[in-house]
Amino acid sequence: MGGISIWQLLIIALIIVLLFGTKKLRTLGGDLGSAVKGFKKAIGDEDSAPAAKKETPDADFEQKKITDEQQAADQTKTSQKDKEQV
């Protein structure tokens, strides 16, 4: 009773085709299809991304490098204080 019948859907589809035209609807469908394809590809790339992350070097070496630089800076400050005391 309260549902939409097939005839009502066909009338709505006919009105949409008359308003927008078939060429515009075709390009809209193509754009929608490419968007879905890109979304699926992005989901697939995300699944393979953890394997790529395993190949990259650990981020730990960057922290060690920063720590080494800080230690070197501390040593120069200490040596400057020793020179000032003399």
C-alpha cells in the first residue's frame, strides 16, 4: 500500500533523464564507477601497506641519532664550562 511500485520508479527515472539528459547521466555514472574503483584500490593498498612498512628501517635509528646529537651538544657545553672555570 505505502510502498513505491515499479511504475512510480519508472516515472521518476524518466523525469531524471529528461531533466539531466543521457550524456550527463552517463558521465555521472562513469565518475561514480571510477570513484568506487579508486576506493577499492585504496582499501587494497592499505592491506599491503604493513608489508611495505616491515621493509623500511626502524624509526629507532632516528631517535638514536638525535640522542647522539644531544650528547655531543651536552659535551660541548660541559667543555665550555670547564674552560670558563680555568
